[in-house]
Amino acid sequence: MTVVLAHPNGWGIREQGFLRRAATNAGFVTRANAHSNIQFVSEAEASVHFCMFHSDLHEHMNMGVYFVVCDAGGSTTDTTAYYVKQTYPTLELDETKASACVQAGGVSVDAEFHQYLCSILDQIDLSEDQRNEFIRSGSRDFEENVKKAFVGTGEEFRINLGGGRSMNYPNLHISRGKLALTNDTISSFFNESVEIAIESIRQQMDKGCEHVLLVGGFGESLYLRKMVNSHFSGARCSITVTSDPNAKAVADGSVLWCAKRTVVSRATRMAYGIEILTAYDRNNVDHCGRKTSIQLDGIEKVSGFWSQIVSKDTVMEANEALRGEYHRSYDNSNPALGNFSVTLYGYKGAGSNTNTWLMNKNGKLRTDCLEKGFEEVCQIQADLSGMRKGLKKQKGTKGKYYRLDFKVAIQFGDTEMKAFLEWEHGGKTFTGPAEILPNELSVTTV
């Protein structure tokens, strides 16, 4: 059995590791086949597959077309830009840039209404039980009726607070147990989430956009649809929504994704690399104050330098790998290589991050040392015992030592990161499978 789990665009290897452990603990799969039988897909990508079957989008999927998928859900809005690579014999799509995940959705709209309702009820002398009951009734009516029906125009809406006909406070616009809300007031509940969603769509349109797909629970909001239409719909861009409002785009789309796999390349959401040593320069202010050491080759070096393997927004096909060349030195010809480990870091900050430092000078613990924008992603572990034959004898100022040259290869074209190590010996290239150990995801219990 294959288990497909969908998650927001902003989730990565740590969250996937958490979900994989949860599925294993729940008994869906065994630990032995957890990696092969559990697959992940982003909610936006699942939505693409859903829309191909539940809208007329497939009729517009000509080669060379750019389009954006906006999955506006309960708490997050995921947006992804795609390019139609080919339509025959099978449809193939490329991501054009890193997908986005922003905090905006139906839950935020509900929270704005809840805050407004509380401010109204605080002006009435109510018992705690009465207040809580009015909040429950009003919130339920807003979420189930008003939020779905609101389009930004028309007459005012009335929220049923459950107070009965005797509940009248004209100065607070409450009559017979119902709270009257103007269009402007209701719009204020939506505005922040709508603006964030629209800006997220706009940022995905760098290379153009002929179609915007709007899906998800919040995507069914008539007001959000109206605002997206007013901002983007025109001669060069159309807005597409699903024809079945009761369908779960992500759940159904995940099944279709598992069968079709139309997205053949994806863009990295951050830059990836590792920490390396660099030759110490006492005249460089960035080097001063950092811990140095004399290496086996006799050169004084400083740690904490960033070596980038892949940059952000790099579009990679599923079977494509990018490699970084590295080496380690040992003082004997038989080092322990059975548990070889490399820490992979990510950079989410703005601007270029090449020729820079991964670690700062101030942290007392390794976890405190990361420069702004960097984060530890995972550990890549492998049994490299077979690489002993690839050790190269070298001569340094301290005598002979042994150098191990290897490559860290990373694949991001699939929905889950993969990594392996490569080395050469006797003119041949060898590959060692690596196990990716994501950082533990911290979970706060209340």
C-alpha cells in the first residue's frame, strides 16, 4: 500500500520526517518500508492535478503556457507557478520558481470576526456563560453562512447570536438577537488575508501568467474570487475555479498526482550547502575573532564558511542531481568511515549568499552560531567503508596524511529531497546510498 500525504508548500524535510514517523506509529506502514511506501506532495501540486479533472483547465494547457495555482486554505495560502513543457504524449509541467506559503486563509477571517464580536459583547453586561454562548452561536452563523455568501456588495448581513427576540441593543446594532454587519465591516475581516493572498499570486507571475487556478476552502469564498478577478482577470489572464465546490482538491488531487505525476521539475525553496574550512587570513576582519586550527596539510584554517551546492529557485528535474566537491583529511590509512556524516544547511534569506559565512563569531553552542537566514536542514549519513581504497596519500608540514575526495549529490526535482555521496577510484565513479536524518520537529503540547 502506498500512502500519499499532502502538506503546505512551506513544509520541508523536517515536517516530512515528522509525518513519516506519525504514519509509521499509526501502523499505516512498517519502519522497513516507510521510505518507499510513504510519498509526499505539496498541496498546490495536488491541486493542479485536481483541476485537470474538475475544471476546463486542461482545454487551455497548450505548450508554452504559464499559469499559477493558488490553494487558499484554512490557515495558509500556497501559490506555485508552472510552465507547460509538453502536452503530448503526456502532459508535463515545470515549476518556474520556488513555491510560496503565506499565513492567510479562512481561519484568519474567522479570527477577525471573533475579535470584533468580542468587542461588541464586552459592552453588554453578560454572564460568562451567556457571553460564551453568544460567541459560539455568532461564530457558527458567520462561518457557515455569512462568510460563504459575502461578495462585498448588497444589503447588510445579520448574525444570529442566539439571544432571542428580547435581546435588543440598538446602539450596538443588535435587534432581536441578531447583530447587523455592514459590507465595510465584513470586508475588514477579509482584507488582510485577501491582500496577502493576492500579493503572493502576484509574486509568482515573474515570467507571465495566462491562467490563475483558485482552489481550497478559502478559495471558495465569493469575495476572494471577486477580488482575485478584479486584480488579475483580463485579456491576458483568466481565473479558473473548480466546478465541484464540495470536493476536496488536495485529497482528490493527491490520488491523481500519485497516478499521473505531470510535474516533472521543481524549483528549490532555499539555497542548500554545507560548512567548510577556509584558509585563515589575519588581515581579513571577517576572519579575526574566529577559532583557527592547523590542518594536516599544514595550513592554518578557520571554520564556519558557507559552501553552496544549489541556489534558491533552481529548477531541477526529478532525476537531476547537483553536486559539490569536498574532501576530508585523516592521519592514518584506515579511518573509521562506517558512519560518515555531513550536515546540510539551508539559506532562506534575501539576496546572494555566496562567498559568505554560515557561522557567526558569537554563539557559544553550534545551534547559536548560525548567521541570519541560515538553518540546519538534516544530517546525511552513509557507510563509506568502501571508499578506503580511494584514500590518497599526501605530504604536509606535519608529515604524511590521507585525503578523501568525495561529492555530495542532492536531488530536489521530486517532492522529497534525496541525497547520496560519490567518489572515484581507478577511473570509475562509485555511489554510496545515504540516509537523510531530518532535524527533530519540536512540538509544543498544551
